Amino acid sequence: MSDPPDLPRLLLGLARDDEFAARSLLPVAGVADAILGFHSQQAVEKALKAALASREVEFPYTHDLDGLIELCRANGLDVPATLDGVENLAPYGVHMRYGALHASSLDRDQALDWAVTAIGWAQGVIDPADEQAVQADSEPEI
């Protein structure tokens, strides 16, 4: 019998896959905002769920980013202020993906920034030592 999957790391890996897709599609002319928004939204959603799973918090199967952020906060997770406004990605999770809503203008760079921020934050929640090592590596030597 194999060990059960490490849910936090599995979700974080899936979030990274979506962030990679969004990053790769960002410069491609003709890629619809709905596609880029979808992958950015999914990266944020999966990162939030990874952080919750690392604390063994049950989370709903939802695309509601506001609800997931509130669940994080209710369970002692300090969600970064740089994710303020991320709820603007929520419609891209389902509705726009299936044409239920008409696209509004997506700030594509901001969408990708939110994905990167959420993944970095979740990584720090899951493996605080890894985050400290990454920060130490990125600090200039004096």
C-alpha cells in the first residue's frame, strides 16, 4: 500500500502548474483574459487550500476566494495584504471559463502577481524553513 498523498504539497504543486500556465500565456497575443484569469484564479485558490490543508483545516470545494481567505484568517493564517483585491479573480474560476459572464478588463500583470504571491505565502506556511532559506538567498550580501 502506498502512503496517502501529501495534500498541502500536492495542492501547492498544482497551484504552481497554473501559475506557470498563466506566466507562459501572459505575453501571447490573442490569449483571452478569461484563460489567463482562470489559471491565475486557480493558482490562488489552490495555494489557499494548500495552506489550509497544511493546518489540517477542512475546506469547501469552492472557487470563492473571499471565503477561503476568511477561512484562512479564522484559522490563524495571516494572509498577506498584497492579496487584497484578489476576489476580482473569482469570476474567472468558473463563470467566465464557460462563457457565463462577459469579460471585463483583467489586469493581467496583477492577476499573475496575485498567483505568485499566494504561492510564495503558502510555501512559507507549509515549510517555514524553506521560506527563510529563500529569503536569505535573495538578500544581498554586505
